[in-house]
Amino acid sequence: MEISGKLDELERSLEEIERKMSDPSIGANPSDLQRLGKKHSEIVGVVNTYREYRKTFSRLEDARGLLHSGDPELNELAREEMNELEPRLEKLESELRILLLPKDPNDEKSVIVEIRAGTGGDEAALFAGDLFRMYSLFSENNGWKIEFLTSNETGIGGFREVVFKVDGHGAYSQLKFESGVHRVQRVPVTESSGRIHTSTATVAVLPEAEDVDIDIRQEDLRIDTYRASGAGGQHVNMTDSAVRITHLPSGIVVTCQDERSQLKNRVKAMNFLKAKLYDMEIREQQQKMAAERKGQVGTGDRSERIRTYNFPQNRVTDHRIGLTLYRLDSMMEGNLQEMISALVMADQSGKMRSMEG
């Protein structure tokens, strides 16, 4: 296997890390121990898989050596062993290639998700509400916490816009391919003639930005406060608790009115702004690396129609990878894992082709 040199190097690194972690002088320094522990967790899975690969390869070579021993019984045992080990070795090699792919530095982060109704009026807003519910249930299934940032309700169960944080380890790795235009085909509840309508909603998934990721100068901000209100004048707040922050250099505007406290809304709005600016920075980097991304699943042209939800046929199609599933009802209940796993696999395959090409 041509990648064995890199794997041998990783194994030596792991052994060195484990030696340092067992050193009492290192153990007395929590920050050094934490740094080593993080590095250990990043490579231990790769090294363990590589060790299993070597062990399997050795057993397979032994079995091949027995194949022409002249003893019919030994030959048969060797063939059985080879039939078991060859697919196992192939699977381990494939796993190692995936484990060695460049990691997205944002994969382990929490995310901020924006859903906006597109074309289709009230039906588009209802679909935006359905998508919010779908992602909420998926997050619940993964043990992630949902936190509202801001919303603009229609009063009939939909959203013109809803922005929320999904707080959980690895949320970005699972949700990053959801960015883009989602299209729905169904008979609206308000449609008396039974005609199928087509509406859209746009989803944006932004990795949460940490202080080290993005630097915002106070003089670049304009902060306004105003009174928050819900749909139809409900939940009217009698104080100026809602916050709007404008980032003057980029023109990005964020709002937050979910909390009754102006201070809490301001903190949430700043986190949202950081995520927006960080996302903008990532996109600029991705554009510079466009050639590398040719074979990969796009994570973010917001104008790209990525998926169609056809309710009459209980069908959902992801246009980027050509996958169609006939269980839309289950997906809308938050069971997204089959679709997400297929997108992750397609992205990994694209990266592998890019590295080999």
C-alpha cells in the first residue's frame, strides 16, 4: 500500500505522544496534557486501523503460503482463510484512505442555520417551517441542543425567516451539505382545486466562529435596539430588547430578538455576526480552491437547487449526487441520516479522486 510511509510516521508520532503523556512532568501541566490528548485522539483511530490492516495482511500472506503445500486439507483451509481475509483487507485499506483525507477544520463545530422562505408565498413559508422542524428533530435524535436566534413567523405555522443555533459536537460535519435551495412540490392546504404547487426555501449552514477564528473591531459596528414583537403583535416586549448589528465594512446585518434581555440578544447577535463573517471568509478561500472542489459535493452556493421534496410521490431527490429516496415522510420526521451519509461518502470519494488525479 503506497500510503504506508505516512501511516508508519503517524504510528511513530502516536508512540511518542503516549510516551510523553505517561511522563509525570507533562502530567503536572494541564495545558500540555490537553494538547497531547487532543493530538492523540486525532490519530489513534488511524493508527489502530493501520495496525489491524498489517495484522490482516500478515495473516493473508501466511494463508497464501500454505495454498500450494501439497496437502489438500491445508489447501482448503488456506482458501477459506483467504476468502475471509481478502475482502477484510480491501475494506481496511478503503477505511485508511478515508481516514487520511484532509480534515475540514470546522467539522467538530456547532452551527448556525438560517432558513428563508423563497418563491411561493405562504406555501414557501410553511415549507420553511417544515424544514425547521425536520432539522430540529434530526438534532434531537443526535442529542444536540437547539437555540433560537431570531424568527419572522407568518401566523399560519410558517416562517419567512428563522435563524437558530445547533449546539453539538460534530454538527457541522453532518449538516454542512444542507446549504442551498430546497424545492417542494405538493398541494397546499389552501389549494381547493388539488393542483400541485412548487415552492422553495433557502438554507444556509454556518460553522460557529470562535474568538480565534474572526476578529471584529468595535468601530466597524453599528448597534441599534428596538422593541421585539412576534407574529400578529404577540409577545410584544415593552422595552427595547431586540438588537440589530450592522457590520459596516461588509454590509452584513444580523438581528436577535428571542431573549427578553437586551444583553443576551446582543451576545447572540454578535455570535451570529461572527459566524456570518467567518462563513464569508471560508467562501473566499473555497473560490480560490475551485479546481480542487470540482469532484466534491458543494457546501454552499446558496443559489444552487440541491434537493426536491415531492410529497404526492413521497419522494426526495438530492440533485448533486443523483440520490432518490421514497421515504419523504420519514425524512420530514428528522430521519436524515441515510441522505447525509450518502452526501458525506460522495464528498469523500470526490476528495480521493482529486488526490489521486
